[in-house]
Amino acid sequence: MLPETPEASAALAAGTPAAEVAAAHPTVSAAWAALAEEALAGGRTIEAYAYARTGYHRGLDALRRNGWKGFGPVPWRHAPNQGFLRCVTELAKASEAIGETAETQRLTELLRDCDPTLAP
């Protein structure tokens, strides 16, 4: 379970641009996830891939600092985990868009391992 990040969460909820939140709170995956989602929605696949990859790695670092061993549950129901899981999802989408099939499959399996409800 990732810890709460109240300042970053409040800024995102208030509509602060995700780039500003990521700059002020670079370890918070939710800001990177928002950037990746915006980029992918705008057809900027490589940019989305880079944002999602950054948030994914920042999330992995945070999870490991909090006792995660690289496998096992990271439940969606715990709100602080959602930024990391969104990054994994967006990275899988961007990977698929550029034809990186093995990466897409690995990320889908990671989502299933983290929370089976996320990757049917």
C-alpha cells in the first residue's frame, strides 16, 4: 500500500495542471498518470509512453520502500495505489500502440498480479 500524498492529491483534485503537480511532486505517480492519459488522448503516443514509464518507475520505487517485493497485491481500492496502477495501464496502452507486444503482455500480467479486477 502506497502512502497518502495529500498535497499532490488536493492539487490534482483542484484542477492544477498535471505538469505543475508532477514538477512539485515528482515521486507521485498520479501526476504522471494524468500526463500520460492526456498525451494518449491527444494522440501523442511516445510522450504518453514516457510519462507513464516515469510514473511506473516512481511507483515501483515507492512500493518497494513500503515493503512490496515486486509481486503480489497492489489493490485499486486503496486510493494512493491508483496512480501507479493507472501508469501501468497507460504504459500498456502506449506499448500496444507502438507494437511492443512483449511489453504489453508483461504489463497486463503485472496488472493481473496487482489486482485481478483490472485486466480482464
